[in-house]
Amino acid sequence: MLWQDFLELLAPSPFVCDLCQQQIIDEGLPGCRSCLAQLELRLRVLQVSGIPCYAVGVYQNRMKELLREIKYQGNYKAAFVLGMILGLACQEEAALQGVRWILPVPLHANRIRKRGFNQARVLADGMIRVWKRPIYQGMIRIRDTEPQSDLSPVERRKNLQQAFMITDAKVLLGQQVLIVDDIFTTGTTVQTIASLIAGYGAVPRGLFVAKSLSLKGLGGNVNAT
Ligand SMILES: [Zn+2]
């Protein structure tokens, strides 16, 4: 054993923040105080056609940078930290205590290969570090849909309807299921998955890291506060 390792055993080095790689984090927090402040965290309620949905941040500033790093630069650690933040939010929110399953929005295998991971799944892995719930794995994405951002709401829904398949339905009956994703834009994905699992008797809820700043083209059935 090296002398340095021995010293570490006696006095473990404090954790460095995974978001900035600079500041030391206080015990019990998922990131340093500076990063957490920049993320402007609070639980925002989103109204999605009768499905209770929440977001902890807004897609702007530092939050936007981080979510883009996760998606385009494979920043796995940031996704895990944001997942822990979601887990802490769940711990605090009374309306979510009845949740039985966490359901990260599935990504098609082609995209997982390209990116290295499904960011929604990493969020869920971070969540369960602090909020003990099982991850529902009985849904797969069978179609590699087009990127949603270029499409109109009607086109998005059409595009998504056939994209998901349930492989384990019986555990859903009568259970609250929390659908988890990174960004809430129009709500089409969460609505599509919610109606699919509701068909098997589940009671859907939704949780997002950030809501889109401009919620355009919502057709009047999705509002954000
Ligand atoms: Zn930091």
C-alpha cells in the first residue's frame, strides 16, 4: 500500500463536484453549492392532459449547457448527478410517495450505441441512489423515431405511437409509474407512454430535469407554470 493510500484511509479526501470538477461538495449534496445555485432548482408543476408532471429546472443557462453536454458529449457523470437531484425532489414531494415504479423513457438500441448510454436510464440510476424505487424495465423502443424537435405536434404523436412496446404488463396493474426524461418540450413523449401504460392499468406520472423555455405549438392541451 502506498503512503498516500494509507493517508486516504485515515482521512478520505473530500468529494469533488462532478458538474464543475473543481469545488468540494458538502456531505449529502449531489453537487457543489455553486453549481446547484446555477441550476435554479425548484419543483415546477406541468399540466399535461391530466397527468401530474414535474420539472426541477428550466432549459436555459447552466442547465441547458449540462443537458447538451449529456446528449452530445456523453457527459455521463452530469446525468447521474441530475438524477440524484431528481431523486431528492421525489423524496420531498408528497404527491410522489405512492410511486411504485420508475420508468426512464426508453431509447432505441441504435441511439444507445451511438451515445453510449440512455440518458433517461442514467437519470433513473442516479434517482434510485437517493430514492429507493425499482426501475421498470418492461418497455422497449422498437422503432428508431426521427428527432422530434423538427416535427409538428400532430406529426410527433403519429411518429411515436408505434415506437414503444410493453413486454411485462402484469406488474403495472393499479401501480403508479413515474415516467422520467431529460427535457419536457411538448409533452408528446410522456403522453404517448402514459396512454400506453394506462392501457395496462398503470397510473402515470411524469418527472423531467428541465422544461423547455418556450413551450410553443402545444395545441392548447399542455400548459406549464
Ligand atoms: Zn460544482
